[in-house]
Amino acid sequence: MPKRVYNFSPGPCTLPYEVLVETQSELVNYKDSGMSLVESSHRGRNYDAVHNETVGLVRELLEVPDEFAILFIQGGATLQFAMTALNLLAPTEKAGFLRSGHWANLAMKDARMYGNQYVAWNGAEENYFRLPSSDEVQVQPDTRYLHVTTNETIGGVRLYEWPDVGVPLVCDMSSDYFSRSIPWDLIDVAYGGAQKNLGPSGVALVIVRKSALDASPRELPTYLDYRVHLKSNSLFNTPAIFPIYVSGKVLKHYKRNGGVEEYRKVSITKSGHLYRAIDRSAGFYDCPIQGESRSRMNVVFRVPTDELQAKFLAEAEQEGFVNLKGHRSVGGMRASIYNSMPMEGAVQLADFMDHFRSSNS
Ligand SMILES: Cc1ncc(COP(=O)(O)O)c(C=O)c1O
């Protein structure tokens, strides 16, 4: 086996080893075609089969009802910040936002250009250390939708209760797609970049309620119009072949391993190992995120000094635990433990944390 580290990167992140090996084995000569799939036409038989199989796996694993279209759109989750508003929000309408942290703030910044918006719950007042329960969300009359970020990748907070507030939800699920079930009856759009719980970067998975597109609020350039992608099965122009192809393999791997419900349970156990290492450290490790808001995908924590942090990161790297440095905007440490991080990675990191604490406190 080639050298592999435990890669705690927030994304792009670790992918299943067997998916990488299978991709490698097919890369030069796909199904005896004498060419790679990434050299093949997106209108050809081989890519067509992969594309439709991947769409089908998304539908099956996330139990997406027929009223929703499953789209693959380039531009990452970032383009969806604008596209959701462009496609759903008329200039005179308003959208509410859960202000949950870095990514929600960016979503608000782009949506602001296309309609009215307001903050339906403001996490900034509490340093973004938690997300609200449904009854704390204040939705104004005539709201078109409420935008929520189901997991703040940088802040390490997760939405533990889907707001059932009488308006449809538009959800950024970039960092917890495929690790929790989705209450489709509350939702108009769920979107996310591929590069955490799905596959390589280069595409966003966008799941949209078809009837939400019946009345388009404005004329749009071709690529920005969801209806164009819907009508063409995401094949209006050349799709992002490689990420969709590898995502299909990741989804087959998820299916073999028990599907989303199994990954949900695993995420609780995996993150539990790290949160217990924090909680039994008597304050050596500090995680400001409390209770149910603690992310199961991105575990954030600090050590008492900058010197200890540098030491922690250097020693962790020597042990093969890499990319544990927190985002530059918040500092500290962050262990991203998406679906493809093996349980053993979390267990061993928790052991390392215990050991580091007893040698340095
Ligand atoms: C929650 C969340 N939303 C949006 C993004 C932006 O995604 P992309 O890089 O695919 O545009 C990220 C990236 O990490 C994210 O974590």
C-alpha cells in the first residue's frame, strides 16, 4: 500500500482508498474503450451511463422525491449563493437568513444583490458558537425562503433542528451532505460543493424542487438558469466529467457501507471520540461549541498557548495526522472527519490528544 496519512483537511479531503485505486486502474483505458473516461465525449455511451448512475445514486441514497431535480453545476457552492437567489427571489421579495458563521455570511452577501433579505437569527451575537432551535428563528411575513447552512465548516457548528417555520428552506449542505437524512417536505433547494462528502472538487450538487422554478423571477444567462440544467439533465454544456465520475464511485462505496443512515451513526461515534478527548482534558483543550450544535464533521478546539499549538501541529504531523490547523479567520485547530475518514483516524487522533495533553500540562 502506498503512503497514506490521516488527512483531516476541510476540503478537498480524504476519499475512500478503494475509490482512488479503482479510479487509477481505469484512468488510462476505461472499460476497454482504449481511452480514459475523461477523454470521452460527454454525449457518448460510457459517460452517459456514469452520469445517470450517479444521479440515480444521489436519488436513492438521499431518498430524493420525484418532485425534485438533481443537478450538477460547476462553480462550486459559491456560485449557488447567487444562483439560489437569482432563480427563486424576485427583486421585491425577501429571504430570511440564519446567520450562522462564515459561509452563511458569504451566502447573504451574494443573495443581497437580487432581492431583499433579513437576519432571521443572528449567531454573530454569540460568536457563532451555536445554532438555534426552530422556535428561536424569527421569520417575517411574506418571506420567500429561509436560507440555512446545515454545517458551518469553519466554525464547527451544525444545524441540529431543521427550522419548520412555514416557509421553504434553501440549504447549503456543502459539509454534511450524505451524513444525515433530509426532510424534503421542508425544502426548496439543497446544494453543496462536491469536495467534502461527495468527491473531487469542480462541481456542486444542487437538488431543487421543480415547482419552485415555475415562476422565474427574472431573465437569466443560460448557465445561471436552473431550468436549463433541469431540462438537459445537467448536460446543456460540457459537464465536470471527472468529479461526477469519481463521485459516482464514492456513492457506490457509501451504498455498500450501509448508506446515509449508517454514516449518520458513524459520524456520531467518530466525532464522539474527539469531543470526549476534549471534555476529559479539564480545559487543556477548549471547544467553545456546546451540546447539540457541535459539528459531527468539523471538530474545532484550541490549546492554551500559540507555542503549544505549533508543537501540537508539528508532532501530529510527525505521527501522520495532517491538515489540523484551523481556518486562518478563527485560528485554533480543526479536525475534519467527513464520511471517508476511517474510524481509526479519529480513534488514533483522540489517543494522540490524550498523550499530548499529559506530556504538556
Ligand atoms: C459550508 C460551505 N459552503 C460553501 C463553501 C464554498 O464551496 P466551494 O468552494 O465549492 O465554492 C464551503 C467550502 O468549504 C463550505 O464549507
